[in-house]
Amino acid sequence: MENTKTNVGVTYGLISGLVAVVFGLVLYLMGAKAFVSPVAYLGILLPIIIAVLAGVKQKRLDGGYIDFAKALKVTFTTLVVGSFISMLFNYMLFNFIDVPFREALTQESAVKAAEMMKKFGATQEMIDKTMEDTLKGNNYSFGKQLLGTAFFCIVWFIVSLIISVIIKKKRPEFPQNFPETTTV
């Protein structure tokens, strides 16, 4: 039951991208502190849920069976497409729509990094150097956004592997539609 009319991974990737854009807009409206708060981690969970739904949808389209390779293809495609849409939205938001917000977010990120470094016992010199590096330049340039997305795709591949192992279901070697025999 191969479905060749629609690509489930791309379709759900577009949905994931749309969800990421809406989530990003909500965080944006909440302010720079929201981008570095625990609420922002929900942005990692949402694409995973959508990837699981994509894999289950493909499994249903294929008659309740999906092999590991196809599950991996669908889930990973979903996560990658969604990530690139999210990256493009963030790039446009931070570099064209609201540059002062980008600067506020950079400042907030530097403060959070310093707090974390203090918790782990970093020296003040190390903290100052990290703050200086974080505050200089544009950490949201297209190249840096693209590089970050590429590295995050490695994480998405591992997540896709895990999802695929869980949802895979092999088609039986021999169909189970033998007529029942009765013994008299």
C-alpha cells in the first residue's frame, strides 16, 4: 500500500515548521527572557511529537506496517524540514524584522551563560571572556544559523533513530490468510 501521491515526511515537516514559527512568535511576544527560559525547551519537544505522528501516519498508510528505513526517512525528513523553516524564520526575525530584539536576546543569553558558568565553578576571567565573545558580532547571521541547524540535524538523526526503532513493524513473511481447517 505504498502512497506515492504525498510525501508524509515533507507534509509533516511543513506542519512542524509552521508550529515552530507560531511557537517562535509566541516567545517573541513574551520577550527576550522567554527565549532563554525553560518554556523555550518546549520548542524541542513539539517537533519530536510531530515526527512521531508522521511516522505513525506513514505506518497507517502502509497498512499498519513500516520498516525501519522508511520510518527513519519519514521522521528525519519531518524534523529537518521543520528545522530549516524555523531557522529561516529566526534569521528573518533577528536580522530584518527586529534587530534590537536580537541584541536584547544576545544580552539575555550572555547573562544566562554567566549564571550557568558560576554554578559550575568557572573563574571570573573565564566568565568575562565568554560574555565578551557572546556580545560581540552577530550570533544570528545566516551562516551561524545554518551551521547551528546543521549540527542540530545530527541530534535530530539520533532522535529519528529512536523513534524509528519504536514505531517499526515488519510485514509478516507469509500472509496469515489461510482458510481455517476443521478436523472432523
